[in-house]
Amino acid sequence: MTLFLLSIMVFLGGQVLPGNVGRAILGPFADQRAVDALNHTLGVDRPLLTQYWGWISNFVQGDMGTSYIFRSPVAPFVIDALGNSMKLAAVAFVLVVPIGILGGVVAALNLNRPLDRIISLGGLSVTVLPEFVTGIILILIFGVWLRWLPISAAWPRNAGFFTQLYYLILPSLPLFLVLFGYIARMARSGMIEALDSDYTRTAVLKGLPWRTVIWRHVLRNALLPTITVIATQTGYLIGGLVVIETLFRYQGIGSLIFTAARGKDFPMLESGILTIGIVYAVATLVADFLYSVLNPRIRLGSDQ
Amino acid sequence: MTKSAKAKNALELTDLSVAYRVAGRNRAVLRNLSLTIGQGEAYGLVGESGCGKSTVALTVVRYLPRNGSITGGAISLDGQDVMKLDAEALRRARAESVSMVYQDPGKALNPSIRVGRQLTEIFELGGISGQAATDRAIAMLNRVRISDPTSVMQRYPHQLSGGMQQRVAIAMALANDPSMLILDEPTTGLDATVEAEVLDLIAQLRQELSASILFISHNLAVVSNMCDRVGVLYAGMLVEEGPTDVIFNDPRHPYTVALLRCLPRGGQRKDQGRLDTIPGFLPGIGADIKGCAFADRCALADDRCRSELPPLYDLGGRLSRCFHHDKAQALPRATPSDVAPAPKAAAAPVLRVAGLNKTYASHGHALRAVKDVSLDLRPGETLGLVGESGSGKTTFARLLLGLVPPDEGGTIELEGKALAPRLENRSDDQIKAMQIVFQNPDSALNRSHSIRHLIGRALKRLAGLSGKALDARLNDLVRSVRLTDRHLAVKPRQLSGGLKQRVAIARAFAGDPRIVVCDEPTSALDVSVQAAILNLLADLQSKEDVSYIFISHDLAVVRYLSDKIAVLYLGRIMELGPSEDVFSGPHHPYTEALLSAVPKLDQTETARIRLDGEIPSATNPPSGCVFHTRCPRKIGPICEQQEPPLSEAQPGHSIRCHIPYAELARLQKAAVTEPA
């Protein structure tokens, strides 16, 4: 349902953008008749509903249409870009999830002590900085001054896994900074709540060692809400990286959409956005599933 | 009993002082508290909320909140100085010698770990693991009378009922045979029938185990039934202490005297006189107390009381912290007992309900929350709704208010006119004629508005007033619920629970209602505040001729305020009649069991009737009489096959039971109890 609404919005959004497709492709000096002819070939002069139906029915069958600009099927571009984006997201994800959770847990265990303040304030300050600011700063530090890391994410052809990883570290750092504060804060508040709970008191008063109390009784309950947040952020990691991908000249789905939007390449634009929508939906589904697996109250709620 | 356990006391508090740090200042919560609990003794600690009861418990196990600290004194547990223990020794003490059970077992158990695991981990601490630990856990669950322990071990806490959860919590607390068991309001929030079961269990376990008990409760009756000795706590100080029956029958501190007077006892009713109240408020934590802490609220107080702290007078086996302990019982009433004669209901019914049903769909099954309820209510009358949770009390109230529509067929008539099933379709007059007061005024009042705004808005919406007329009515209304002008400017959170409930009552009365539904209006309040609210409701009723539908789990409170009682079970009326008839009997076996479950202050221990098991699921009610599965007076197959009709046993008094009225009378005569 959400995806259906998204597809309509994307489609209409593309239509109301000013400008003429044929004109955009052929340039300002082309003959008007040529522009009209091109528009006709592309089908953009058909009624809206027909255009939408043609696009969406093909999309559902796996055919994303033909790019106006490249005059070739859209699907390979989108899939390629999606794969690249996922690589970048995966690197950022692997970095930020454990460190973010650890930061939050450590902060909560040292509530109101200096370590907590450093983590909370630090996390918050880097989170509020937009990624293009942190991105540029990081490029300057690691790429230009220290020369530790390549400033572009575009790795050489046929690069191996580790080379790719090496190229992806710098672009993933701004993402790490954006998400770290967020995840740490969720983990921290979840921990604080769980530590204050009656069941933690029960566990402590049972005489369990502190370590057991934390590992067995606190963590699982404390991190449930964080899992949901992380999963929704997965969508952002894959779809919302226009700025980062542009900054690091990375062929991800964000930059693909950006290019398509500039060129009024609707099939590409619409398919790209819809693909991101699907990724979001899947991520949320996985989050709900994970949450219910970890939370017996939801898993078994219906047999009561 | 005090002196007999000289050898080694289970718990000794000596001059214990505890403070909470609030806004950068240490505020005293416990002030030089000394008490001793002997081996095997059960000691009750009573007092109103905020007097420091729970702080005592948390201090003993060294689990004070982050901002709490022990500022003086000593705690000796089984001869061990608790304050000198290092982390490891403290952990061992918690594992081996002291356990605690508290309110709300649903929160006390870890929601994501199976019950069995939560038990076995205790035995693992003692080096017992695997099958041996499982066996021990099962034995422990057997001990707390859980009938199918193997399957309970596999369940998660939320799959158990409240009573079962509390049994599991008690099993966990007793697993390592502690020498000291602290029970902090262990039955508060449970149904009366479940409470009775849990209390029975604790009493039985006391015989089997050696643990001494510190029993903390605001419920004086519960403490009086469970404890050998009792201490009365006020503002963090022990004001009176002694053997339980002596303290409750012959109190020697004005605070104890006043507390006991706040309770409706011995079947007291609203037309027999107001309840006494305690004026004023408990001193806030950290208040600077010169002299007697209770002096400000005590009619016996003189200059000496206000300037000099009374010592704990030893009155021979009992203590009282009062200069005037000899005349404490002569404490003048704070509220005159005289009442205006209640208007006698002669008029036509204000409310008439006929054949009301409500069926919910629950996972494809029909859940009959209310089944075939018919009754009527006259102006100025109170109908008390009684029954365990899940009996349909609240659903019935919601049907009346139009918050949920009833099934087709039933009728609700207000002053002779049929009411639309849904609130949206009722006229403004009908809506303002029926109002509600909730249990929790905190969530019922919008926190961001002032009291003036809250009541003023109700007057505008319900009474259609504005300008000068509104102000005049507002002042009237505020005075009639005994609030003063200075309360008007503040926000709800600046008021105490009792004052907030007054605001909620004022709001309900803004549109001159004919009927006010009171859904557990005093359950969250202390007894002294409860008394004031009950008085207020009774006064408003006799003045305005308003009718109440009063829902409460506290039968003494229901009895005090009600003219008529409806006893509900699985959505059906089991008994309906005048309050006195229903309470004094002969009554339905279910009513009999409910009354028998209530802990009573006046310890007339009679044969108790206990209901086994839980209220059955309304999606699959038992055949025949729905109560037959738990009925102590079941007579035979007829109970399982035929649903008895609600038949009139005496004029106005109907009972749904196969046993004839005369037979019920004969059966119950043997065990007639003097209820609450």
C-alpha cells in the first residue's frame, strides 16, 4: 500500500517538474519537430494515466523501462547502483551499530559521569552536523593532509574486497558520525529504563553478579527499541546518500537518482525511487520480524 | 514477643537516617528510625504514602535510588552490619539471607526470560545447575501452590495471571531459604480474591519456613491479619509500635487513632455519619520538623507538641511517640459525623437498563463482556458494582456512557427517554447528564492547563456558561468540592492526589449531572484522603440528588456509599439488591466468597471461603451456571447444565442460583461473617 502511494507520488512528482523531456535531451537548439517526435517515441505525450499504468505494470514484472538518456534498459543501472549503495551502507552499518550500541550502553552505565557526558554530548554534536560538512572535513583531514585514505570512493576496476573496503572507509565515516549519536542515544535511554526497572531490581536482589544482571536481564530488554531504530536507518543508509555519493563521486543509487532528476530521465528516476521505497519497506519488515523474535510478548501475544 | 528473640535478631535498625538529594539538598526521609524484628517474627510497617515505608525496605537491601543515601545509624541483618559489607559480601547477603517481594509482579519478573530460567538462575548461584536446578525450581513452584509447575516453567511472565506472577515472585524470593523476607505491598493491585489467596499462601509458608517477615502495607486490615507486631511510620519516624491487636484495638497515638477512624468499618453506611478525616498534609520530605511531626494535623497538640520532639514512651511492651498518649483516643473528630438526612427515593427511576449485552470479537471468538443486564436506578441512589477484574464492571459503565455501543436489542433509558447507543448521537443534555470520575486523576486532567481553566472549560462546554455567570458558578463549584481560590491558579501536578480527584469531581459536576459514574475513584488514594473524597461524594449526593454508579474493589467502601449492589461475574448479574441485603445475606455463593476474601481489621476469624483458580475466559464461559467451576456450594449436575435465572428471592433482591433462598440462608447461617 505504502509502495503504491509512493509510486503515484513519484510519478506525479516527475510530471509536475517543469521542462520538456525531449527538449532536455536534445538541447535548446534542436528543432521543435524533432523534439515532438522524440517525445512521441518516448511516449511522454500520452495521457498521464496510460503512462502510469504502462510504467507500473512493467515495473511489477521486473521491467523498469528504458532510460531516456542512455536509450537502454534502466534495470542494470539501478541494480548496479543499488549494489554499490549496499556496499557503502554495509560498511557504515558494520561500523556504527556495534560502536553506537556500545557507546550508549557505556554511557548509561556511567550515567551522569564524565564518560556519559562525553559520549552523549559528542554523539549529539556530530549528529547535528550535516554529512556534507563532516564529509568535507574528513576529506581534508584524512585525504588531503594525512593522505591515509583516498578521497574518492571510485575504486579501480577489478579491485578486490579489501581494496574496495579501503576506498569505502572515508565515505562511510560521515554516515557513521550522523548515525552514531542517534543509535547511542536510543541505546542509552533504553538502558537507563531497563536499569531502573523492577525486574533489574529483582535480578540484583537475587544476588546475581552485576555482569550477569547486565548481560542476561538488562541488555535484551534495553536494546529492543534500538533495533527498530537501526532498521529504519538502514533505509536511510541506502537511499538517502545523494550528498555523500556526490561528494565522493560514488556510483550509488543516490547519485543515480540525482543524475536522473537533472536529466529528466523519468524511468530512471521513478524506478530508482521506487527501488529505495522497496528497500525501506523490506528493512522495516525485517525490523518488525526481529523485534517480535526478541520480544516474547509480541511473539506469543496471540495465543493468550 | 519482643524480648523472647534476644539471641540474634533477624533485623535491627538503629537510629537509621536516610536522605534523598533533591535540587542539591539532602532531604531527610527516615529520621532516627529504630526497630527490631526477631527470628521468625512478622513485623508490619504501616503509614500513608510518602512516610518512608518503602525507603526502609530499600535501605535494608541497600538498593536506594541513586540520589538516596544513609546519613546515619546502623542496619544489622542476622547479626551482620549491612553498611560495612563490600560489593561481593552484599551480593552474597542478597543471595542467601534477605529477599524482597514488591508490588506489581508483572514488572518484577523479566518479560523476556522464561519463568523457569528466572528461577534456576538462583540455584545456579549456589552451584546447583542443570536438572538438579530444574527439580529445585519445580519443587519451589509446588511450594507456592502452583498446580502445573512443569508447564509454568516454560512460560513467559506475561502468560501468567497477576496472582500466579506474584506466586512466582514469592517462589524466587524464598528459593534460597532466606532468614529475612521483605514484602512491600505484595498484594496491592491484586483482586480481593487473589489477594486473599496470596495472603493465605504467605501465612502458610510462615509455618513451613523460618524466615522473619517485614511486611509493608498501607492496608491496615492486611497487616492486622498477617503480623505479630506493627509499627506506625509517620514522616520517617516511628510514632507507635506494639503487638498488632493491641495497636489496632487500643491505639495510643493520635495518628493511629485518626487512621483507623478514616476506614468505613463494621458495615458503616453514608447515612449513619461521615467518616473522620485527617486535616492537612504529611510534611514534605526533608521538611524541617520541630517538635512532633503530627502536631500540625492533631487536635490534641499544644505548644509543647510544636516545640519539643516527644520521646518514644514505653507503655509496657508498646511504644508511643506522643506526650498525650494517655488521651490519644479522645482525639476530637476532624469532620463532624452528622449528615443531612438522605433524600428518600420515591421518584421514577433516573436510569433504566434493560437486556443490555456487549459482545466483542476476540481472535474469531465471541467475547461476551456484558450479558443480559437489566436494572434501574433512582435519583439520589448509589449503585455499587462489585466483582473481580474481568467481570464486566468497567464495560458496563462504558456502555452507559456511550463510549462503546451495546449489541442490538438492549435499551438504556435516561429519565424515561431512550439513549442513543453512541455518544455522538446523544443530545448535549444527555451527555452532560452522565459524567465520569476516573481512578487516576493524573491521566484524566490535562497537565498543561490550570485548574481554573480545566473547571471553567467544563462549565463552558457542559453548562453553556460564560462571563460573570461562569465565574460565579465556578466559585460555587470549587467551594462545594472544598477547594480554595489559591488552588485555581495552579496546574494539576502541583496538587496532591486527593486534591486532583476533587478537581475531577468538580469537572464531572459542572453540568449538573443526573448520574456520575465513579470508576475506582479512591483506589489510588491514601485512607485519610479516601475518607474525605467519600464524604464529599456523599455530601454532593444529598445536596444535588445525583445518582452514582460506583465501581470499587474495596467492598467496605462500596458498602459505605451504595444503596444498591450489583454483583457481576463474567458479565452477568449474579446478585442484585439493596446494599444491606446483599452484604448481610443470605447471598449468592459468589458474593459470599468475595466478602470472605476481604481482610478485616476486627479479627473475627471465621471459616474462610476461597475461590480456586481464576475467573474463566469470557470467550469460553462454563456451561450452565458460569460460576459452577469455582463455586464452593455447587449442588450437582444441574449447575453444569442449566444456567439459573436471576430470580427474585425477596422484594428487590434477586439471586442467580439454583439453590433456593431458604437453603442459602441455612447454609450461610453456619458461616455468617461480619463483612468488612
